[in-house]
Amino acid sequence: MHPALEAIRQSTIGTPFENELWLVGGAVRDEMLRIPHDADFDIVLRGSSAELAKFLYKNKVSRIPPVTYERFGTAMVQVENTQIELVTARRESYESGSRKPQVEPATLEEDALRRDFTVNTLMKNIHTDELLDPLGKGVEDLNAKILRTPLDPVATFHDDPLRMLRAVRFRWKLGFEPTKGLYGAVKQEAHRLQIISGERIRDELIKMLIHPTAADAMRDLMKLNLFEQFAPELPPMVGVDQGIYHHLDVWDHSLAVLENVTRASDERPLILRLAALLHDVGKPDTHTVDEQGRIRTLGHEAVGADIAEHLLRRLKFPVQDIDDIALLIKNHTRLGFGPDLTASAARRLVRDLGDLIPTFLALVAADRAAHKPGIKGPNLEQARDMIEQVQRESPRETLVSPLEGGEIMDLLKLPPGPQIGKWKNFLAELVLDGRLKPGDKQEATAALLRAVAE
């Protein structure tokens, strides 16, 4: 038993709470499937969750004062550094246009009916280890690997539209098959997802993306019209031809890139996967066909970076993550299909991408592998070697003008203004071109005076 659950079990022996506390949901499901449970715990009881939370805090089992939500019959405690939600068994009813239910106490069986899927209705008593299948379907569906809602799926998804995203996530995380009619109900109720906050959608999306089956989940989100509700920028990618270097349309190519990066090793996998999913999101808006019938998507990198930024901001992703993803998208064609990477170009990559270089290279490799078979580009191993050499010889912070603005003003007897920035950029370009050693103020001074004299 998890230490947090054991602490609650021990502290409630000999109290009115003994034998009344039932672990419910994913923790029971995952234990039966013998897979790690990587989420918090939920405990349901027929009594008052607020009273249990107060008891645990008073007896120093919970480290935080109880956070209670009396309207919903829930309370939050923290035991052994683990967050645990305590829930009074309840039934729910919903008003049209709202996701917030009206709540009243109920039996464990009635509580199970309000949950998302039958495999999440299983309960285990933390004192006796008794397994309870309140609806008589949970164990059977778990063994058959079937995803089924306790009630009619239309009603279940209408009441809490986030469950539609959870249906997709559980299908691919657990390898379960949706029961007949479940995905049809998702398509029917997809529009309801618009009432859900960006933060809650973001959290579900992240859980899908960090799983190895991310591309499959994204494919379902598109087929079920769910992207239309919270990411309308993505559906236009479907069916957009890309020309001679590709054998897939923009959407299927993006999924292939996403699938490739799930096998890549990177310190920031979520950033890499979002960049993979969105790297060509600017192509529909820049798609043209010239007089020779050649397809062009000129500037799709900058357009895509802007689209991705707006989308991720709407879903409330952290600002730094948004900036990094946009930077990767804006630069993802830098290695292109031209000649091998030069030292000068490598310095510019190091300057522009900094710590994102490994993620950038992983994205480029995944993108390259998703192009039409047989299409060749620059040698990526050569590019990696060149970048590593530049990073050893010229760290990013040195790839700037050796002279500060004040030093340039003193040398040229100039007041502050655009001219100073112009000369700083001039010297920085010399460093990037390899014609001036990083940090060499003497050579920089001579180069600046020569340029002014010319």
C-alpha cells in the first residue's frame, strides 16, 4: 500500500471512518492492470469528506489545512507529500450550458454512475482490501479492455465534456477499445468542449502528448472533431499537398514527425512534441502553386510560429515554453536541403537557439525522416559535429560584438542612437563569419576604424 494511504488507514482505525474509506478510480484500475499509477489518489466515503479532512489535519496526518469545496462535497489533503482528494459519495445533475453540477449525498452505487468510465468505478476499501464493483461492469470491462461509460455516453459527455478528451487518452494509454457508440457520442457532443477552460484542456493534451501513443491520440482528436473546438488552427492542415519532397499531406506528415520524436531522447520531450505537432501549422495559410505547378509555402515558418504562439497562449501554456516552441518552429528549416552546414551558419544557429540546439536537431532529424523516401538533405551528423565544434570554440555568450555600445561611442565620438546599434551588429557579424575572434577588443577596434574610414 502507498505510504499516504497506509497513513490514512492507520490513523482511522477505531474511528467512525474505519471500513468506510474506498480508494476509487485510476489507482484501483492501474493496480489491477499492474501498471504504475502516476497520479494522485481519490478516496470516496459515505460520510463527510470535510470532517475526514479536518480529522486528518488535527491528527497531523495531513500536512496542510484542509481545502474544502462544500458545494461539491470534496476536500483536498496532503499526506506523505501526496495530494489526496476526499469525496463524499454523491449524485450530480447539470443545468444546460453549465459544467458545474448540482450535488447531493448518495450511495456508492449512485456515486459510481456519475464517473467517466466503468473501469474507473472500481473501489477498494483501504482497511479491508475488499474490492467493490458497484455497477457490476468494471471488472468485466477491465478484463476485456473495453472503454464504456456508466450511463448513456451522450449524457456522460454532455455533463462533463472533458471526458471526451479522457476517452481518447485512456484509449491509447491503456490500449482499450471504445465500446460501440462511444466515439459516435463524442462526435455528437464535441461542441460542448467549448465550455471547458483552456487550462483543463491543456492538461489532458499534455498527458496524451507525453505518452508513446501521442500520434494516435492526435489522430483521434482530429477525426472526432475535437481539435475544431479548442485548436481550430489544426484542421486546415488536413489534405494540404506539400509538393515533390513529400508523400503525405501536412497533417499526416506532422503526425509522422510527432511519431518520430516520441522515439527521440530529449531533456524537454513536451516541448519537442509540441514543436513537432505544430511545426508546419503555417503551411495552409502560405500554400500557393506557381505557373509551373510547383507548390510553395514561403514563409510558413514565421507564420507557423505566430499561429502556434496564439494557440498555446490560449491554452495557458507557460510563457517560456511558448517562446521556445515558437523559436523551434520559426527555425526548423534552417538546415533545409542545401549544402552542408558551414562554421558561419553553425555559429548563427548556436547564437539563435542556444540551449535548444539538441531539441532543434531532434526536430530536424524527425522532420527529415518523415519526408518522401529517397529525398536527401545535408548530412545531419556533419551538422552536429560542426555545431559541437563551434560550441567548444565559441560559446554562445561570446558570439556578440567584442565592443560595447559605450566603447563604440567613445571610439567614433558619436552620441547614443541607431548608428551605435548598426556598428555593434557589424562587429557581431564579423565574429559570426569567423573574421574576428570572439572577445578580441583590439582587432574589433581596428576592424571598426577601417570600416568607418571606407
